[in-house]
Amino acid sequence: MLKRLGAPGPLALLLLLCPRLCLSQPSPPHLVLVLADDLGWNDVGWHGSEIRTPTLDALGASGVRLERYYTQPLCTPSRSQLLTGRYQIHTGLQHEIIWPCQPSCVPLDEKLLPELLKEAGYVTHMVGKWHLGMYRKECLPTHRGFDTYFGYLLGSENYYSHERCINIVSKNITRCALDFRDGEEVAVGFENMYSANIFTQRAVDLIANHQTEKPLFLYLALQSVHEPLQVPEKYIEPYSFIHDENRRKYAGMVSIMDEAVGNVTKALKSHGLWDNTVFIFSTDNGGQTLAGGNNWPLRGRKWTLWEGGVRGVGFITSPLLKRKGVESHDLIHISDWLPTLVSLAGGHTNGTKPLDGFDMWKTISEGKPSPRKELLHNIDPLFVDSSPCADTSKSTAPQSNYFSWEDSIFNTSMHAAIRYGKWKLLTGNPGCSRWFPAPPLFNKSKTLSSDPPTKKLWLFDVVNDAEERNDLSEQYPGIVKKLLSRLQHYYKNSVPVFYPDDDPRCDPGATGAWGPWM
């Protein structure tokens, strides 16, 4: 005999009537993204560097280290792809960077990551380096989705005076002026204060004052470790065993950056945000060997399409990860952060132009296969190597004519590279082709390329040959043909390069500060 149930109580009735409203939903996570500047593959402890990075080592070990993670080889391209989720061939920024006097910025019809996160209910803050154009106020961070901004607009400056000196060719003058902003206003009173400390303190203050009714997005784009090589002496002293002066100063700069990241994570923990935070650390490109950086054993450096220019140091850590203490060897690109973070935020990308990035959260957090099978590194029809290697190849070996058909598919004189699965194809002049051991290990015989100067096509299995030493283009003509076809597809669907001449009206002589002039 069935027992008759009594009338439901008030709480049960409430749950029956409004289950979706009454059951608590997880709060969207706080999102913190720290971008280092010019940090090389061999500049962190977990890659065997002589430079000590205990904070970064520990954070990476507690999360997921991204060992096949790619950026662009330069500042502006990486930052633009981070915030748009789109390849630079689709924004016109495929050639070099935005220089101080160029009337250029990330196209104003592109919807950026902070705008999408604001739509999802986030408070959005940016601290540090912008380098995405500033000739008009509409280009500034606070017009592109950030509630607040504190930092500098150009690509580099003095770490203490926060000034940048530029040769304005059309006026035949060199102008030195302040490049420091709080919102849209010039920020003064920070002379003789080291940028890593200033930016970290602002980030800590933003965390301390955050009202947790809304989730936080903090984008901290550090000046460290871009040249000029400047750092307080106490950070250099532990590296007296490094005899190369540039490398020794650079090591000190990496150490203060490591300390800065630790101060940010401590603030997140002490103010109760850490347990619901997703924390991302990334470089913006490979290390610049001309200014202390190192990418050994990878080939090339910043400005090149070799692995040393584009394979980036990165990790993600969070209590929200389903797997921790692991390495990811999935193909991940800096353009993937936009769809990944917007998805985590519970937002949508409906208002963007077609994205080149993928949502990688399940790949990173759960180990699911990466949705990314292909990666376009770049196609730059205007490329000129502004810093060619010294002692370039002296090989007189003849260039093979095996690929008599190659230019019928794609102009292989063009600076370009593409990745598909384990394969990477490079064409044209990829940039300085040497390998650069860290200075204490320097052995010239190990570093020179044997490629003839006329060579303009390479194919590597970069999963098994990350150092790009064994060109397989003649063994796998079918793969070459397929990847050339993909390059041609991308080139055909790219927008024209936008690289305007300098505008002399950029001259900050009247104001004493770099900033919008139109």
C-alpha cells in the first residue's frame, strides 16, 4: 500500500516553482592575464635557464605549462591577436609594429576582449604597455573596453624616467618626451621609480579595492624584460657568475619580474580572490638575443618566424583547473585567449568579426584534444630583415631546384610560415636563422646555419625537431604542396597591409608627452 505524501513544504514548493532562479549558479571567475615583454624560451627556470624564476616555476608547476604555445614574433602583432582573437593578416597589421609617429591603431571596428568581458558583466582594468596605436583618442585603452588604464602607450621607454626618445625624420629632430598615462591623462610624479614596481603596485591596489559583486578582468602588460637593460643593482648581484654584461643585467630584470608576479598572486590570495581566479602568464614573443634574451635550443630570435621567435613561454594556473601539475603539448596560440576567456566568463563572441582563435579551456583544463590543427604564423609581403645575423651562412651548396612548381602555388619569396599538425613550412626570409646558446655556453661552430643564402623554403617536423635542424622539404613534396596551398588561401583572403608613413604632427614638443595628435 502506497503511503500518501503530505503537501510540500514552503521550501520544496519554492524549489519546484523556480529551480533555475533559486539554485545558486557558480560565479564567473576572475581573469588575470600577465604578459611579459620579450621573455625568451631559455629565460625561465623550468626550461633549464641559469636565470632563477622561483615564482614562475612554482605557479607553472601548480597548473598547466604550455609547451607548444605560440605567439607572434613581435610586440604589436601579439598584442593585437591577443585582444582581437584574429590573425594580423585580417587586421592589416602583418608588417612590423606600430611605430610612435604612425597614424595607425588596431582597427576601430574590431571588438576587443575587454569589450566582450564588459558585456559579460566584468570590471576591466589594464596596467602597463599598450602598443596598439594612440594617434587618436578613440584608439586608447579606455576607448577600447577598459574601465581603467595605467601605463605607457608606445613600445618601449626608460624604466625610470618613463620617457621615450624618437627621431622625427621629416623634422630632422630627436624628441624625448614622457610616455605615461593614468586613464587618458598624463601621469607625473613617477620619476626615478622602476616600472615593474609601479605597475605591480597599481595591480595590487586594483585587486585590494575590487568589489566582488562583479568579476575582475586584469590585464597586466609588464615592461619587463624589453630593452633598455635597466634594473636596480641588487637584482644583478646574484648573477655575478654570468660574464656577459647584457645577459647579467637581463637576468636581474627577469628576477624583478618574477618577484612582481609573486606580489600579484599574493594579493589575489590575501584579498580572497584566488580561489575563483584563472591566472595566465605569457610572453609576447621570443627573446631578443641582441639585448640579453635567449631561446636556446630553439632557432632564431625576436623578429623571426623560427621557433625561437614564435614559440612562447606560457602557463595557466587556477584552483578551477580539473588537472594540475601537468604539461600541455597541444597546439595553442595567443589568439586563442579571447574565445577561451569569453567562454569562461559566460559571454559570447557574436559581435566580433570571424575569429581565428579557439576556445581552449577543455584542452587545457581536462586534456581534451585541441580544436586547433593549423596555425598561420604570418604572411608579410613587405618584410625586410632590419637586424640580420652577423656571420651569416658561408655555404656555397647549390639550391635544389626540386620544387620547380613551388611558385605556381604561392610566392615562396614572401616571408611566411604555417603550421599544420606536426609540420611547419617557412618561405622567403624567415629572419636571422642562427641558434644562440646562452653566452656562458657560446660555441660559434654550433650556431651557424648551413643553408645557402638563396634558400627560400623549409619544411620541419617541429614535434620531433623543435630546433629546426632537419629540412624535410625534398622528402615530403606532398606536404609542401598542401601547406603552400594553405598559405595561398590565407594570402588570398588577407586584407592589405596598413603601414602608413610617419606623421610629423606626432611631435610632442608642445605638450611634453607622447599621445594622440589627431
